[in-house]
Amino acid sequence: MKYEIEIPGTILHKSFVVLLIGLGLTGLVLLGYQNSPVGQNGQPVLLSPRLAELTRYQHYAKTWAGELQAIQAGLDSLLENPPADLLVQDSRVNAIVDQAAVLQAEVDDTTVPPTLQVLHTTIQTALEQTSLAAAGALTWISEPTTDNYTIAWNALRAASAALAQLAQNPWMQQP
């Protein structure tokens, strides 16, 4: 004698839907856990919209500081060891000026949380000083005199000092 057990399709369908929802929720929890910032105790931090905005801007500021450092390193290299070929000098300094202009546009287009307005002003100052150093390098390459070299070198020192001041901001030192 054979017995057949028949499971209605609606129960099977509902079980499948519940299983998919459970797997989806588990996946979202794991994804959120892996991508959440961690606090000092190593536990994930729940971000309010305000805290998320502060954290996002802090990340941007650290990225911009790294880009400013790279721009200044390029200027330092150009001033310390200028290539003999004027076209190579022109190409390098124009690439640096373009990189500074792109960074300026990015900084200008970013919304600044009120709490970080002072940090933003410091970033702007460092960027302006770096742009002045790049302009000084352009002038020196256009007219390679000792005076123009000194102006470019002093502008780069001022830019480096502004970047050092940026690095001292407590928001730049937090992980």
C-alpha cells in the first residue's frame, strides 16, 4: 500500500518566501556590520544623519590632505630637480596646476557641516597656498630667474606650513 503526502502549493510558496526574507535580512545585517565605522571599543557605531555627515566630511578632508601632500611633493621635486627640457617642465607644472584646480573644485562643491567650518577654512587656506606655490612654479618656468625661483620656493614653504597646520587639527587626527 502506497501513501502519498501532498503539500499544498501555498504552504511551499510561503515557506520559500519566508526563507528568502530571512536570508535577505541576514545578508543586510552582515553587510551593515562589515561596513559600519567602529568606535574606540571596536563595536560598530550607529550613525545619525549628523554623525554620518561629520564622518563623511572627515574622510574627504583626509583624502584632500593626501592630495595636497602629493601636489606639494610634485612641486618640491620640480623645484629641487628641474628637468633640463623646458617642455617637460611645462608639462609637469601644468599637470600639477590642473590637479590643484580639480581639487579646488571638489572642495568648493562639498557641503560643509557647521561643526567643521574651521577645518574647511584650514583646508581652503592650505589649498590656496598650494595654488600660489604652483603659480610661482609656473612663473619660474616661464622666466627662470633667481627671484622667481625664490618666490616659488617660499610659496611652497608657506603651503607646507599650511598643510602642517591642517594636520594638527583634531578632526584630522581621529581615526
